[in-house]
Amino acid sequence: LLSFLPERSNLAGVRHILLVLSGKGGVGKSTIATELALSLRHSGKKVGILDVDLCGPSIPRMFRVQDNDVHQCDSGWVPVFVDQDKSISLMSIGFLLEKPDDAVVWRGPKKNALIKQFVADVAWGDLDFLIVDTPPGTSDEHISTVEALRPYRPLGAVLVTTPQAVSVGDVRRELTFCKKMGLRVLGIVENMSGFVCPHCSECTNIFSKGGGEELAKHAGVPFLGCVPLDPQLSQSLEEGRDFIQEFPKSSAFPALAHIAQQILDGTLQRSS
Amino acid sequence: AEAAELRERLGAVKHTVLVLSGKGGVGKSTFSALLAHGLAADEAKQVALLDVDICGPSIPKMMGLEGEQVHQSGSGWSPVYVEENLGVMSVGFLLSSPDDAVIWRGPKKNGLIKQFLRDVDWGEIDYLIIDTPPGTSDEHLSIVQYLSAAHIDGAVIITTPQEVSLQDVRKEINFCHKVKLPIIGVVENMSGFICPKCKNESQIFPPTTGGAEKMCQNLNVSLLGKVPLDPQIGRSCDKGHSFLSEAPESPAASSYRNIIQRIQEYCDQRPFQEEKII
């Protein structure tokens, strides 16, 4: 039974909503969300990113728009467009902070109130995909976000992990969260999976290898692939560049493109 | 009355160190575990490690204590001991399965943190190390609030070199200033990688804005040290062993040891006073 959807809901024009989750911090949720958005854009899609990490909003910098302001219109907040094309738009608390070094030191209830606003009051317009980037964990932000999005029937969640057991241990709990909240798991990404030395091509598994793939098998969810550590990718994110456009020969590119393709294939399957 | 309870329980703790970061996945738990091992190497010292990351409790695995449960006695909850002089507490010990998720909102998390501080029978400890989740939210506010009954020597802040981390860590530093928590210093983790084959260095997480060094200069906090990436660190953590014992000759182990020593020196400069006026 769907809740009543307001007539002119700001999410009415959004075709597919997907969340990027992880039980573990620092595994690359924002990175994957960013690269997925860039890849989908290169496939001709219009994408929005909603960054609900209130304590550590990374998305604006990854698109070099960290100094932008947000404006309001009749229907709510106008998302920040990353370029002239208006093919990628963002909303993040990062835009609302007066000083970027200001800490958002809020307890749960206040965070929940802002998240509800973010979900309902951003005037996205028509989007093919809305990607929701989250902080690590299974707490206020996650519960509120999933509950607020539920009437709009999200496509599901992409879970990101690094290969080692310590990360996988937390991501298992995130899988439980998804199950309990009725959120479909689109698949698991094993990020930071191996490093190929640019000087001698020796591969070192700095954060181990295989844990994400094993978890996907164990949990019966799709495995979306391994993304290697790639200094060019890190550099790109630091500078807010379009890695997909500018570094197609870089080591992380094939895996990132493949993830996006699987998401696209999944949406075609869903419609048919 | 609550404050009095906490004061009583924490009154016998000589030094308390918080391990913080605005950013996730930079190595807080790794560092907390190694700091605990490092300090407990002196068998005369009693060390306690408290893991208040309720959603992602990594400490039990890193300390080789997965599957352990907490026992209750008349004097409260017993910590789980790795060594005779090193006790650990984590929500991980309260979960019966590795798939169990703690899907709690703020107030319930705060309640558990208070219980950890009030009900765990640590005994007399020289060092209480508190590992935290990333961010500046309920857990952090609560810890600082409840620990006002005890004496916090300060916070060690962990970062990695790139701006994406530093931008969150600056917020954490501001949080510390806001709540008047002294900062012992910053550790720059994952600082470069030396290929084991050709020995060339790669900056996998590039310090595009000057890394922790520049940030510390700008914000007038100490840089305690830099630790390079070393695949053995992750392996040791996954096995639940101390990296310092497994790879004592590695450059990363040497960096960690130096940093731990600096923290110890910082704490020693602030002698424990029996009577605390709150």
C-alpha cells in the first residue's frame, strides 16, 4: 500500500532511485556514487546525486562545486548543476555550510529532520537516476533516508566494501539492514581491490583480495566487480575532474564502466 | 547522581585517550588496537580499550576476540581480556551473529555508551583508549559529555593525506575546540606506498593540498607522525594479531612505535590527580 504521493512531488520526475551504502567508512561510497553518475552521464542519462552524509559531505568537492551556493525556488531547493549541460545535479549539506570547516555536530533528531527535507524538497525536475550517497553505518541517516524514499520505490542499493575481513564484517551488517528495511540489494562492489605499481606493474593486495566477492556469493547477491586502487582516480576526485571522460585507459576505468553497465542492464530488465 | 556513578567508575582511570576522525576508513580502529598493544607491552601498565562504534564495531576482530561474549558479575560487566593487562569492551561482544545489525537511532546508542562507561568493571587502569566511529554526532557528543566526570588527556586524530579526508578532519578538529577537548595530535595514515618489488613510491591517496603536515601547520596542532601503507597491517588486523609483533622491522611499525611513544610522553606530562574538582 503506497503512501499518498503529493501531486507535484519533487521526486515525481525521477525514474530510478538507487542508494550507495556500506556498513564501513572510507571504502569508497562517495567515489563509487560519483563515478557511477559520471558513467551514466556518458551513456546519455540525466543524473542527480543526493549526499546525505551530514558529517562528512564529500560529493561537492568531487565535482569541483564545493564553493557553490544553493538557491530556493517555488518547489524547494534548486540542485547545483555541475556543468553547462545540466546533466548532473547535486544536493548536499556541504552547500549549506557557511564555513567548510564547520562541523555539523547534530544529534539524530535534527539530522533526521534535514534528511526528510532533502528527500522531499529538492526540485530535481526530470532525472533518469537519482543516486543517494550515505555516510557509513546503520543509524539515523540510513533509517530516515530509506523511510522517506520508500513511497518512491527505490531500485535498490549498491553496497561497497574493501576486500579485507574487517570491512566485510561491517558490510554483512549492512546487508541485514537492507533485508530488514525491505531494500533490494543491486549488488556488491569490491573497491580498493589490489594495486598495480605504475613503475613495474607488480600487483600488491594492500587491503587483501576477494572478500567482497565471497560476501556476495555467501549472501546470494550479485557481485558487480572489483575496482583496483588507482592513484589517477584519487587525483581526479581531489580535483573534481571527470575521470570517466579523461582517463579511459586508467586501471580503474574498466571496472567502473562495467558497474554502470550492469546498473543500466538491471533497469532495462526491470521495465520489461 | 548519574554523574557521581560515572565519576566513581572512571575515578581510577589515570589517562584517557580518544581516537577520532571526521573521516571513515582512515585507520582509527587499527590505530586504537595498536596503541592498546603498544601501551600494554609494559606489563606493569593496565590498559583498557573501549570501542564505541556501535554500527561498525571493528575492535573485536582486530584484537582476535571475535565470538567472545560479555559476562556479568556483581561488580558489573567484565571486559574481555586479550592479555592480563589489556581488557576490551565493544558492542560486538553483545551481538550473537556476525550478520546482526545494530539499527539504532541516536538516543539508544547514547544509552549503550553510558552503560559501557558506567557498568563495565575496568578496575584500576593506567590508560583507557576509546575508539570512535567517524563523524561528529551522537556518539561523540555523548562520550565527551559522560567523560567530563573523568579526565580526558586528549584526542588523537587520524587522517589520510588527501583533501577528501582532510576536509572532514578539519571539522573534527573544530569539534574538539568546540567541546574543549585537547588535541594530542594528528596521525597521517596510508601515507605513501613503497612497491615491494621495485621500491618506487606511489601516492595512492595524494596529498594534493599539502597533506596532514600543511593542515597541522595551518591549524596549529601537532603532527604526531606519518604511517605508510603496508599490506601486512590489513593482514594482521584480519587475523586479530598485533601488527607490531608480526612485522616489527617494517617502516610502518617503526612509525607507529614513535607515535605511541609521543602519546605516552604527552600523557606522562599530565600527572593523574586523585581528587578531581569537577
